[in-house]
Amino acid sequence: MSLMLWFSLLLICVLGAMSPGPSLAVVLRQTVSNGRAHGILAGAAHASGVGLWAIATVWGLGLLVSQNPVAYQLLSWLGAAYLVWMGFNALRFAAAPHLQAEAGAKESYWSAIRSGALISLLNPKLAVFFAALFSQFVTADQTFQTQIIMVLTVAIVDGLWYALVALLFSQAHLLTWLRRHMKRIEQLTGVVLIGLAIRVVLP
């Protein structure tokens, strides 16, 4: 994988992690309700679940591209279409982004780990997202080392982002800042996803 291609993957992973959703809400709730350590543990557990989805997806695509190139090409085009759909949705919802974290009773560290892991492991949308994303990067001659780099990129970015959320947004004024700038994050996410899909379609 070239450095430029890896940067494309990195950018998608960063924007995907930053996009608001149930995972961010879980980490924020753990941070706001129970403290910084709970938020970090929830984020690390979430990243582990994401890494497992990534491993299953990239190895499955690697097997598909080596045994059935036609089916892989079809999946690649379907993946590009899905990325375009996600991009337009991000742009559509950018006008009214929602980000909430509800306070609750103090929980154990194990509860934080469990909530972070389950929100990723039980989310089938991650499998669809990774199938769409990795289908744009997996090639027939791809090495095992490159696949490991792709999986580690996904998991590490996810873990670092949620650790940053827990470290920074345990302070209320920074949570307000994130809410204020979430529209721009959604807009950038939409543009990048559509741009990646166009790169696949164009010769």
C-alpha cells in the first residue's frame, strides 16, 4: 500500500470515528457519568470490537478477490455506491447534527468495558461499512503485512479518538465545542466518502 493510499484510508477512519452516533454517545455517557477512566476503557473496548470486524472483513475480501475477481469487482462497485449513499446522508444530516450524552449512576469499570465492546460487536453496520471501505483498498496481490496495517489503522484510530474524547470532553466546555463544530465534521465526512467512491469509479 502506497503512502498516499494509506493516508486516504487514515482520513476515512478518522472521519468515521468522529461522526456522531451510538458509539460516541456510549463513550460520552461513560465519561460524563462515571469519569475519564471509564470513558477510556469504553473506548478501548470499542476499538477492540472494531478491530475484530476489520479483521474478518479484510481477510474475507482478500479470499474473495483471489478466488472470484468478478464477484469482487461487483462488490467493489456496490461498496462505492454505499459510500456515496453514506456521504449524501452525512451532508443531509449536517444541517442538524445531534450529539447527546446522558448522565446516570456510577458504574463499574467492567460495565464500561462491556458497554464499549457490545456497541461495536453487536453493530452489523460496521460489517457493511468495512466491506464497502476495504473493497476500495484490497487488491489481488496484497500482502498479509498490508492487511495487518489496514486493520491496525482502523483499530488504533478508533481507540485514540475515543480516548481523546474521554480525556478532553470530561470538561463540559469542550463538549460544547464539539457540538458547535459537528456540522463541519459531518460535511467533511460526506465530501470525503463521495470523493473516495468517485476515485474507484473513474479509470
